[in-house]
Amino acid sequence: MTAPIISFRGATKVFPGRRRGGEVRAVDGVTLDVHAGEIFGVIGYSGAGKSTLVRLINALEPTTAGSVVVDGTDLTGLSEARLRPVRAGIGMIFQQFNLLSSRTVAGNVAYPLEVAGWSRARRAERVRELLDFVGIGDKADVYPSKLSGGQKQRVGIARALATNPKILLADEATSALDPETTADVLALLRRVNRELGITVVVITHEMDAVRSICHRVAVMEHGKVVELGDAYQVFSAPRHPVTRRFVASALKDRPSPAVLARLRARHPGRIVTVRVDEVAGSSTHLTHVLREHGVDGTIVYGGITEVAERPFGSLTVELVGSPDAVDAALTGLRAVTDVVDHGTAADPRDDASAVVPVPGPVEGSDR
Amino acid sequence: MSWDQLGPLLWQAAGETAYMVLVTLVVGGFFGLTLGLGLYLTRPGNLLANRAVFAVLNAAVNVVRPVPFIIFLAVLGPVTRAVIGRTIGIEAFTFAMCVMATFVFARLVEQNLVSIDPGVVEAARAMGASPLRIIRTVLVPEALSPLVLGYTFLFVGVLDMSAIGGYLGAGGLGDVAIAYGYRQFDWAVTATVVVIIIGIVQLVQLLGNSLARRALRR
């Protein structure tokens, strides 16, 4: 495991309230490490404290307790003047892009270089290079108001990368974009991570963003990290209710109770949900086992997608055959993967663990 | 009054008005911008948030601004004497105009800066920019268009103030309209001055609008 480039130790941020006792603990005792070279996701619903957490990294908000160490520098208690060079070494992109409307695209990208004291000639060269990297080399002399959202975020990324930072912070960077543009921007962030070796911290409430690019994730609620780990593990075995809700919203692969009722009405056979992931392998096993036991399988629901670039999902199948053969096939499947038996319309088995947690009031949620 | 007499009179008065207005626009504009930036920056939650300084600046603006200018001239008397050395004449009058214009423009500047997206300021901070640099490269350029319009508005206000220059013997177009028109029952003189003033205001407003549009970058 590589050395941490960002270390939170009991990091806490309390905003004073307007009235006494009205203080807000936006970040509450967070301890975690972000490793150099990874794409780290922080997910949570709005108000969970993730935006504040990311602002502790470049000290736009100072901690009120605990410490934050970035690339060997302890930010705790540093003066504004001492923090400025630290900030200049960390790129940041924003949901609303935050481009200067009074400057052209090139002028925006040149801004951090001016701050860093680069000469005019070097600035011009670097700006060209950056705009080519993000794929908008032809927009240099255009004002931001003439750009689409995706183009604006590309300018934002170019600007954030200008001074060759080691860390890029993305604060809801794709939340204002349509799905297609989101995919483009996420792909660009992945390139930034792979080709330039920049550590990326992605803050988002969109599980899709995490699913497609993050190596590790932290799930936040009420200012605390409630789940932390490898993105694939967090997805495949979510423990906290908030995480389960996120996973369910991102992978619409498991039938909800209502869907299940319709499936049973439509399909007379035994309905089972079979998990497909890296460990269980592809659906090849499913085909083999069913053939072995002389059972017919019809896929009636589900989907397989990628999490952290590895396969993940589930298939819901109607099994038709003699009851003994179906039981034997189920036993065979259970040996290789997780199987949930929903039974038949005549003999329904409601296995709660199979059913997607219903989005809605979950205890302890902040919505 | 014949045109032969009125012509040179108006010419001289226009020169006095131009002096008063231009000096006030430059001096009041500069100090107003500074004071307005101070108000904006020290406002709670902003770049140089400082409750005490903000309270003092805010109170000063609120106290000075509503005082009618003709009364303000009298109240400011001792200060004018201390700075200019006398309380009458075009210099003394212009000094009072500068002070009032500073407070008026300060509020205009502050109001225009408040409309800037705080996210842009945050982005500049995240790139390691110092407060002074942010003022110079973010706040002023981003609010330039409304600032130009505010400055144009200030021009009209300053021209308005200059009309009572006659009370301190500062002369100006307003003085001609009062002394030679109103007091001598010569309506034509008053009307002529009004037409000239309207013409000037129209021209300046046109110029301000066109500059503001060019500064908008949209």
C-alpha cells in the first residue's frame, strides 16, 4: 500500500450557529487516509458534510479540532499566507465550474499560473498544452458564457491542472451535467489520474460517478464516515443503511417487491436471483448448472454492470423443471454464488435480504 | 438677457461645473471604490470578515448618505475649513462633493460586489490567490459592468449636487439657472440651462450603457 498523501486524524469542523447552541458539526471526527495515486470517492446525501470535508484538504475551511496532513504538511494552525502555496499545489473543480466570466477560456486557465508567477510566454505555452489535453484547444479565445456545461467543466479541469498539482479535488463536478457529459468528464478525470498520476478526490451524491471511477470510497452521514473501503467491496457488501440506499439507486438490478409480484404473476416457474460478480464469475456457471440438472432458465430481470471496472450485478431467473431438479440446481448454484429463492406464485418466499431497500425514510438519514 | 451676454456666462459656468464634477468623480470614485470594497470584504463571511470594522463603515455610510446635500455642506463646514482652509469657493464646495460622493458610491460598489458568485472567489482562493490579488483580478473585473453603470449613476448624482454650487459661491451651470434665470424671472435662461444639463446626462448615460455592455462579455 502506498503512503497516504492526505491524512485526516479526528478532523472536525464546527460552524458557529446564529443562536447559542445552534452550532453545526459539519465534519465530526473523521479519520481516514487517501493514498497517493488513487481515485478516492466521498459519497453522501446533501448536508452530510462531504463538501466541508474536501475543503479541509485545501484549508478553504480550517479545522476546529483534529488534524489534516497533506503531502507531509500539517495544515493545522497554518496562517493564511502559509496556506496559499499549499492551496496552489492542489487543484479543485466545482459543481458550478466557478469560471471568471470576465476572462476568456485561455485567461481562466492562465489564472493560477499568474498567481504562481509564470512568465507570459510560459503561460501561453502551458495553456495551449492544457486545452489540448482536455480537448477544447479551439475554444481558447471564447468567453465562458458561450460554452456548454461539459466544456466549462473541461476549462475547470484544465485550470485545476495548470500548476501540475499532486491532488485534484472534484466537488460535485458532474452534478450539473447531463448523463452523457458526465461520462465524458468522468473519463477525463480517469485520464488525469492514470496519465498524470494525480490523486483525485471525488465528492458526489451520484453513485454512478463513484461506481465508474473510484478505487476506494468513504460514505458520509451527519459529518461522520459510516463506511470506508474498496469501492468494489463497499458496493458488493454494503453494511450501513445509507450505503445500501446508494447501492440500490445505482444498481437497479434487483426486483423490488412490486416488481417481484408482477414477475410471479407473469412467470409460473420458480423465481431466483443469482448474484454475478468477480468472485462468482460470469453467468457461465448459471448456464452450466442448469444444463447439468436439466432445468430451463429464463432471465426475467436484472443486469450486470461494472463497479471499479470489475463486473457486478445480478440476474433474476425463472427456473422450470421437476421440483427435485430445480432444488438440485439451486444447491449447485449456491456452491458458486449467492442465490436468493423467491419461490413461486403458489409458494412465495420473501427473502428480505434480496429485496432492494425501499428509498424513503430510513432511520438516521438526513433527507 | 440676450444670447450675447448669456453665451460667455454659460461657457464659464460650464467650465466650473466640469471642474467640480470631474474632480468629484475621480476623487469620490477612488475613495468610494475603496470604501465599498472595505464594506464588502469585511462583511461577515467574506474574505476579510471583521464585524467591528464592518459595523463602523456601515454606520458611517448610513449616517452620511441620507443627509440632504445642502445641509451636509453646512455640517461639514469645520472639516472643510480644516482641509481646504476656507468654507466658501469652488474648492471648498468640491471638497464637500467629494466626501458625499465617496459615501454614495461606496454603497453602490458594495451592492454590486455582493452580486458576485462567491464560488468564483472561492475558486481564486483555492488557487492560492491573496486577498489583494482577488480584489484586483476577480472582484473588480467580475463586477465591472454594474460598476460602470453605478459610476454613471454617480455622475448624475454629482451633477445634481453641483447645481447648488451657488450657495458657496462655486458657480456652475446650476448657479446660472438660479441667479440669472429664476431670480430675475427669466424663464428662458433657466430652460436653456436645463436643456444643456439634460443633454449632458443623456450623452453620459449613453456612454455608460455602451461601456457596461462591452464589459459584460456575454
